[in-house]
Amino acid sequence: MTEFAKQLKKYRTDGEITQDDLASKLFVTRQAISKWEFDESTPDLNNLVKLTEIFNVSLDSLVFGLTDQTKVDDEEFVMDPQTHTYVRRYGKMNFWDYMSKNWWVVLILGAVLIDVAMFIH
């Protein structure tokens, strides 16, 4: 079952909206709503946008299950299009953060400095 099917059912039941009520708001049949919830079909883009307005959620939250809280301090979660998962993208990076992720730069700089020191003497 896709994340969309789970989220649709969750938002509908949390909002105490019946399939019939939701169908009438979208001008579709109750069977269409049922098929969406059982992952037998998917709504078109217009209905996806209408669903986000009805449930007052973001499209990412409805389709991928991402909570509306996407930023944590200086970190941001972004969708990786290849894996369809959310990965953490860091905000401003200071020197020590950079060095902790790229420690190998220190080794290269050290080797270059040793070569220069040996060449001078």
C-alpha cells in the first residue's frame, strides 16, 4: 500500500469525514475514494490539490507522509528523487562541521605541506 493511500484514509478518518462526504466535495463517486484508499487507483492532480485544501495539509504530507514540520534548527529535510525518501540537508556549515565530514582534506593538506617543507630544505 502506498503512503498516499494510508495518509488519505488517516486524514479522512481523523477529520471524521465519510467517504460519501469526501466524494461529494470532490465531485467523484464513493467508489473512487475507496479505490484511492485501497491503492487500486490514484486521483488526478486537480483532486490531489483539492484534497490538500480539504485536509489543510501540504502535498508532501498527503502523498509522502512527511509531517508539516520539515525544519529542525538549521537542518532541512528534502526529497531525494532517486530513492523517494527524505534526507537531511544541513543549513549553514561552519569550518568544524565541514572538517568533520571531509577529514580527508586534512591528510592531503598535511602531505602537501610535508612535500613543500622537504623541497625548501
